[in-house]
Amino acid sequence: MDKRIPVRTCIGCNGSGPKKDLLRLVRQIDGSVAVDTSGCMNGRGAYICRNMTCFEAAVRRKALNRTFGRMFTAEETDALRNGFEQAVRSVE
């Protein structure tokens, strides 16, 4: 019996890949968005490839705003960018 591998779509490049190869962003109950390195936090989630090119594409295309249903300030985007960079570096 073969086991199915969950596939998710990156909101930056619209490419698909195995769930474990993407980083999850999650909107928490208080409305803030954080990087979910464990992949199991509660809340609305979205996936991005583990590279800054896809993150920047998501910001440029306003995919974060659409996905999470709110506008991000420059400070919030910078904080999310820093958290994403740290998560990418910790895996490498």
C-alpha cells in the first residue's frame, strides 16, 4: 500500500510541491500572521517555497493580502520577511 504525499501550492510562484518542502504562514486568532515552522499551528494557512524569491513575489503580487483577507503594513511585512528568512536559514 503506497502512502500519498500531501501537495500544496506556493502563493508566490503558484508552483506545487510536497507539503514538507514548503513553509507555512498562518493567520492566528488575533489576526497576526506568523511563520509556522512546525506546520501544525491553528489558523488559516498558506504555503510558500523555501526561498526569498517566492516570498518577495507573494508580497509584490499582494498574494498575502488576498490570502489572509487583510492589508499588511510595511512594518508587518518586514517582520514577516525577517521571520521567513530565519526559518529558511534554520533549515539549510
